[in-house]
Amino acid sequence: MLNTQRHAPVGRIRPIRMASRTQGMPHVYRGRARRSVPDIFDQDSGEPRRAGRFRWLLSTFLAAGVGAAAIGVVLFGSLDAIDTRQGVLPALQQFREARLPQPTVISSASEGLNWSIPKSDLLQIATGGVGVKHIIHEHVQVRRNNRPFIQIKPYMRIVSRLSEVPPSAAEAIPPFNPFKLYAVEADASDSEGGAGESQSNVQVKVVELLGGILPSEDGQELDDSEVAELVARTKEEAQNLAMRPSLQPDDSVGPQEAPASLEEDIDADLTLDAAPPPNTTVLFKSVAKAEEVEDDIEPSEVRVIRVARGDNLARILQRLGIEQWQVNAILQAARPKFPDNALMPGQEVHVTLVPSLSDPDRMDPVRLSIFSEAHEHKVTVVRNAAGEFVASSDPYDDRVARLTLKEGDTSHTSSLYAAIYHAALSEGVPPDTIMQILRIHAYDTDFRRRVGHGDMLDFFFDVKEDEGPDSTPGELLYTAITSGGEARRFWRFRTPDGIVDYYDEYGNNSKRFLMRRPVRGESIRLTSGFGMRMHPIINAPRMHTGIDWASPVGTPIMAAGNGIVEEAHRKGGYGNYVRIRHANGYQTTYAHMSRIAPNIKPGVKVKQGQIIGYVGCTGLCSGPHLHYEVLVNNRFVDPLKIQVPHERQLTGRQLAEYQKERSRIDELMRRAPVLTASR
């Protein structure tokens, strides 16, 4: 029993011996003969020293272990590069924002579509994949038999990383052709409207004349030599026209006479092709069917001709359809290395032809090589960067050309063009739609640059009602390509006049590239076109590689498009000369300027419409004018014949309607997808 008394009786208190308090601990009186139950205070605090030290050591190690584990978890979460949406830090971020962790979709092409998908405004690419395709549904209210119904409208969004094309898939990518990329597609309704039911074998060509560019009366006069040359050329064309088989209706009989007047001769010459070789039958196709339109990309081809008895180099080139001025240039370049009489029967002539940049129906030569019967190299004639033909006795090796690529030139599989084409083709986008996307971005994106880290594409398509989620994409509603850390986005919009085009966030048309006439003023006229001509100063036939815009001295000259200045100095017969490099292999030159703008120097970026100089008459020229040249892949082309679309900007009510349509498309893309597939 415990003593419940507060104080012990006085008679029982005995003096406490202080000598027994050796440890300095207080002693509690327990009374006499009552020691059966130990005191609680002594039980708790009367523990040996070794036990206390062990507890302290154990708690220290436990705290150190917990701290080390926490530091390791934080480091692992910060260094986890496999999926940025996993790990401790993203989980803490989601917990702070009161969101549940999002499930991760990891699927392959063989697994098809999955129902477990993450909900997010930004479409994320699944771990381990390079592309993802999401199906988004929109509930649309329609009326049938005067009753409202809710219909599901499917859409498709494709997001893919861009990387170099593997060698196994390189053959499926057509070669890059900037002329086809910037060409304006003909409206299908135009070709079908005039077709009718006529089955006549008549080929119709729409030729862009200079009437819409030149003024009706420019005051230009021709001297006697130019008039004589024009008459001789017209007479020769009339003779060739008289020998051609005429195109007649089905019910006509007999040959057709050549036109008598000059105007009729010119019109007939524009609607007929070049004279065919003897003993050749020309078959004309009907152009009413859309499937007969030739492909967008035409690869180069090599023709191998074995020299027969009586052949010469000029006759061989003419049989290939090469223009006479190009034949003369090749012969003149090859003559110092390979005389005309050195061509022997049995030798082989290898001619490399590429599609003409000014006329897609014609092939131009870029290289000619002659080999003996024992395959010994004789001579090679190559077109250089200036558009001239140069000859060499050394064999031309493509490997050397690949080693001497300029900065910015990339291989076929590592270019941005190849990466976009391969990624879109892998996601099931049709080739025609891929070319449409490339045309939309061609005016701001350089497809010849090397694909880099972080480059990606984002497409949003409409899907037809009667097709399932595995169907091919339909109408393109949105396109975005990120290249070099800069994203360029365009939305589809139909204007009230029925024209469908793609515009950026500010309502600017995507089609802006080069100007045909980069000089502005009151009295401007075209004085000389592109092609062979009699030089007005040296009085000899020379190839005119550009066009001349005559204007008073001091008229401002503007940059034809966005680009980088490559040259800005005085250059021989060109006088004051400026050369600008644009995207995708396009270059423009401006010559005979009176002076160059002060801020125009090599390496400076210029924008379309920026003043780069002023019209003058420096160098080898006969009067104040601007000599304007356009080069594509270092080849001169006619600036008046290349098809360059014009820029369009929405304003007023059209801009407001476009912003409304753009917001609708953005809202659809932000919706949570119902199906997803990744590769």
C-alpha cells in the first residue's frame, strides 16, 4: 500500500544522512518498512548512462537516414528526363494546384487506340514515342424533319517531333523542288467549267502575258537593228508554223493555212507546242480530268546516248529538246577541251536534265559528260553558280560536290523538308495535303536548313462523318511548324468572296515571298526581258539573265522579299550591286544602282519592301534602269514567269470574322481527346 499521507508523522521522522547523497540526486522518504512498490520517479529517471547514450545515437542515425532519403528523392525527381510529367516535383506541383495525377498513355501502333488518356490543354507526346494522334469530338446540333438532333463531329490532331529520316524511308520522300513549292495551283473549277462535252483532241494553254504588267503606252521606241531582228524572227516563226500539223475540229478536212497577220501568228504560236521532229506523231491529252495532272515533284534524269555514224554533239542535244541557245553555250564551253570533230562513233554522251524552273514542261541540261567506248572520261561540261557552262577534262564526282556543300546546305535526309514530309507521311497524311502544308509555310520557313532539337509540327484536320477514327485526315484547319525555336502558325479561313486561305494570328496571308517589280515610281517601264538578245553596248548576242526596269535616277529600289544581304559593293559591269539570299535557295540581285542604302551591308537582314538602293546607271549600261535577277538553286530564271502568289491582309469586318473562326478552332484543339494513338 502506498502512503497517502502528505507528511510523515513527526515522531517517525529521523534525521537524513547527507553523507549518503553521493550522486547529488534528491532522496524521497518512503516511510518505514514500506518498500514493496518502487517509486515512479526513480523508475523513470533512474536509468543507466549507457542506455541513454544508445538512444541518442539511434535517433541521430534515424534522422540522418530520413534526410538522406529525402535529398535522394529530390535529386532523382529533378534529374528524371524520361517523362517530365512524372517524378516527385511534378506530383508536388499537381498536388499544390489541387489536381489529381494524370495517367500516362504508353501505346504502340499495334495496340491501336486507347481510352485512357491525359486531360490537358497542351497535347503531350507519349513517353518513348515521336508522334501522337488524337481524335476530338464536337457535339453539333442539326435539324432533321423539323426535329433537333445532336450529332458528333470528329476532328483529328497530330503532333510529332521532327528528326532525321532513316535511310530505309528516304526513298519515299520526293526531292525538294522550290519551283513546284511556290507554284500557284490552278483552280479545279476553272478547268472543269470550260471542258463541256467536247471530245476534240485540243490542248489549251493559259499563257501569262505581259499586258497586266506593262502600261498600255510606255513610249518605248525600237531602233532599226531591233526592228530588223524582230521581222526576221517573226518570219522564221511563220515558216515553222506553216510546216506544223494544225489542230482542227473533228469535222474539218484538209490542212490549215498559217495566219496571215502578225497578231494571228503570235496567238497561234502561243497555243501550239514546238515543232516535232520528222516522222513523229504528237498525241494530245485532254486536261479536263484531275487525275491526269502530273506529279508535284519531278526528279532529275540522266540520258545516255551512244554516238552513231554521222552524229555530232549539236544534233544529239537538239534531239533531247534542249533550246538552241543552251546548245550553243555548251558547245562553246566544251570546244577548248573537246573539239567538235573529236566526237567518234561508239562514244557515250551522258546528259543530266532537270525540270526547268520557268517552264515545268521543259527539261534543262545541268551537266554533260562524254566517255569513250572503254568508258574513259573525255570532257565534262557543268553549269556553275552564275548560270554559265564551264568545261573540265577531269571527271565530275558527286562525292566531291557533297564535300564542298555551303553552309546551310544539308543532305536529303537531314533537312527540315525531309523531316516534315516523313513525319506527316508516317501519320497517314496524304502527299497532296503534305505539299499543301509545305506551300503554306514556304514563305517564312527555310526547308533546306538542318533539322534541329526541339523542331516539331502540329496539325489539326477535319474528319469526314462517314469514316471511322482510323481514316485519313480531311480538310486542314490549323498548321504549325516549330523550327529553330520559332513557331509559325496559320489558321484556315474562307472570306465572303469564297476564297479559302491560311492566315496568321494577325490576319496576314501566308503567301508572301518575292515581288516581280521591286522598284516603285510614276514612270517605270520594262525595257528588256529575259533571254538571248543583242547587247546594246558590245553589239553581240548575249544571254540576258534578268529583266530591266527603266526609271529616273534616284527612284527607290526595295528588297523583293525577306532575306539576308550576301553582297553589297561595286561589281564590274554590274556597277553598284546588291545580292540577297532568301529562303529555300532563292536569290535576287539588283544592279546598276546609283548608290546603295547606308545600312545595306553583307550579313544584314532585310524585310520585303525595305529600301536597299536607288536607280542609276553605273557599270556597263546604256541608261538609268534596274537590272533585276532571280536565281533558284544558283540558276537564273525569268522573274516575270515564275508563279509567285501575292500577299493578302484581312481588315475590318473580315478580320473580326477571322478572329472568331480562329477562336473556335483553338477551343476545339483545347478539348480533351476521346481517342489517342502514338508511334
